[in-house]
Amino acid sequence: MQKFDFLVIESDAGRAETVITALHFLGYNPLCGATCTSTDASTHGWRAVYIGNVDDPEEAERQFELLGPAADHLAIVLASDSAWVERFTATTSAFSRRATTVNFPLRYADMTEALRYIHGRKASGQPNRVRFVGRSAPIARVNGLIRQVAPFDSSVLVLGESGTGKEMVARAIHDHSPRHDKPFVAINCGAIPAELLESELFGHEKGAFTGAISARKGRFEMAEGGTLFLDEIGDMSLPMQVKLLRVLQERMFERVGGTRTQRCDVRIIAATHRNLEESIAAGRFREDLYYRISVFPLELPSLRERLEDVPVLVSEFNHRLSRRGLGVVRFSQAALQTLHGYAWPGNVRELSNLVERLAILFPHAEVRVSDLPAKYRSHVANAEMQMVGLLGATDEPALLAGSDFPCSPADSLGTLPVEGLDLKDHLAEIESGLIRQALDATGGVVAHAARLLRMQRTTLVEKLRKYGLQSGFPA
């Protein structure tokens, strides 16, 4: 008897076939739960289960029970729109560590990543260690340096623009180090007033200053045995730099207002977006502290230097959003190309924020160029904008035949007749024809047709009036 290893619970026959085809391609031997009976379920070597649409909860429960004892340990892949997402991904769920989601239309890369993610968590018994997502050469180099420096206690200085993921590097180094089972403690040196930073780092005794109503541990004590991450160390005041240097040299400190010297065993990872060598020359940063913290400098690339990673990053952000219960973002090819031309001053953090914003605005829908916020498409070539102007689509650039960019004249207008043509009339004919198609497709509802044409309703009303199409259509 053939043994199956992947149970597919899916009420939609078309989607079930898609999932089964993908799993066959990835080397699994899947079985649709609707065809599986309790008499033969126990003979299979289940490794994972996919759960999609659940039209009949009782039937879905029956299929899930076919897994038997295997349900206690196997991986769970959920369609992001499945009614069972909350049941399996909630932090209070016993299944949450073994579950992740995939989006439709299903892509092999997404299914592969989902399974790798789950199996990685199961193998380690804990969440996956932090790693930098991407396939570009700069990110491969960063991941290689992280693996090289992690096993040692050398101080690391992480450099890079804001939003490039400096704290993620620190966490990745900690997670791959022998100290991974000890605390990771982070502090932003630039966000805390200079007069309070000493207490935050070293702690204080009761009565050390006004408001110190009880003794309090500092970050060095909290991180004992683990890693202390000093973010934005370039913003630290000079007097505080002197005190920090002493602790790093002697590995001893006293709480503010205290007299008892305490020894500390922490690994130091510092980060800054500033050029510390320029700060040293300007007298704003101590040279001796710089050499103490920069035993192993590690510079992160900006997103501009790794644009080929944008699709991979979007996929990663989608996974995170789906685990939070948000929709997912699917960019059209032209929209992705437009994002490649943006400067990304906020780097990966800005991309993450954009994906979350669009996931709220367009859940489970394809995001086109016209859906992107204006600043992300302001660099689009003037020629394309001029073509939009010729077509009269001043509100949205996606007027022609479902394309994100206006088609070329050869594609959209046909071959130019030998005798020539009246371009204005010809374009008006194309535009009115597309408007008629949109109205037909939406039952004549103007608001819905406007959405289909990616334009404001008021703009469409004006065009209906222009072409004499306004009568008989509900707004």
C-alpha cells in the first residue's frame, strides 16, 4: 500500500489540486483528506498537514483526526485565508510553534520557505535563529561574517544607515554564540538623557538621587552571562564614554550611589549610523573607546545596494504579517520594478512599513503601480507620465487593458495606418471602450467601475458625461 506523508485538508477542489501538485514537485507524497479514511490513515508516515478552506467544520475535524498521534508533532501549513488560522497560530495555541501560513496564488518558493521555517523550529525546539533574509552578495557576506564572529567574545561594532537592521545583526550574533541561552539586553544610548544613562547602564542604589525610591539593576547586571547591545553609541556623551571605557577595560562597575564593586561577564555589541572616525576628529568620540568596541567592525549594506532582495524581503514580511492575522501583499511585476527605482532612505525598515501599510489597504489583492504611495512612483519616466496625460487618466496611471504602465503605441493602438489617423479621436475611442467594458463587468455601478479602472469616481463621472455614457448607471 502506498504511504503518504502530507495530508491536505481543503474544501476547494481547485486549490487542493494546486497544493498537491506543489507538494509533489517538492518531493512530498500528499493525500487529499477527503479521500482518506480512518482505516488506512494510521499506516501513513505523516510529516505535515496543509489546512485551507474549511467549508464544513465537522468534515475538516474528521480529516484532521485522521492524523492520530502524529498531530502532536508534525508541521502545520495554513492558507492565510483559512478559518483555522487563529486556532493554530495564536500564541496560546499548543500548535503555534509548528504552524505557519502561505498565500494564494500559491508559489513553490513560498511553500518551500514555510516548510523550511517550520522544520527549523521543530529541530531546534525554539524559534529559528535570526538571520538576514536575501540572496544578494552583500547579504551573503554579512551572514558569513556573523557566523565567523559569533563563536567568539570579541566586541563587534555594527555600522550602517538607519533602518538597515543593526539590532538584528546583534541578535543574530547572540543567537549563534555560546551565550545564546543567556539574556540579550539592548539599550539605545541616544534615546536616554545623558544624566540618566549611567543609572540605566549600571543601576542605582536606593536614595542615590531624587526619585530613587528603591535599588535597581542596570543593563550590565541584566545581561550577565549574555550580550549587551549598545545601540547608537555614537550619540553617547563624552563623560559617559569615559565611564563605559573603564567598565569595558576592567569588567567591573559600581551602581550609582553604591560602593560595592561588581564584576560583569557580558559580550559587548555596539552600533551606530554615524561615522565614528569623523566624530573622533571632531572631538565628539573618544579614540580609545572606538578601538575598544571595534575589534570586529561589520558594515551593513543599504537597501539601495541590494535591490535584488526586495522580492525576498516582501515575502518574508508577508509571512510575519500573516502570523499576526493581517492580509498579505502581492505586487505586480511593474510595481516591483517601480520599487526597484526608489532610493529607500529608510532602508529595510521603510520597506517593512510600506508592506504593512499596503497589507491593510489591499489585503489579498494585487498591488499595482497606481496603488503605491506617490513618493514611491515619483521617479517613473516622464515618457510614461506623458502617455498617461494623453489618455486623460490624470488620477491613475493604469488605464489600458490591466497594465500597470501604459502600453506602447504599437501594443495598444495597433499599427499606424499608411494614411495616418486622428490620434485624439482614436485614444478617445479606446478610452470609452474600456469604460464601457468596466461598466459591463460591474453591472453598471460607477463606483465599482472606477475601482476597476483605478481612478476616482468623480473622474469617471466626468468621463461618462464627456462620452455621453452617464444615463442609466447607478453611482
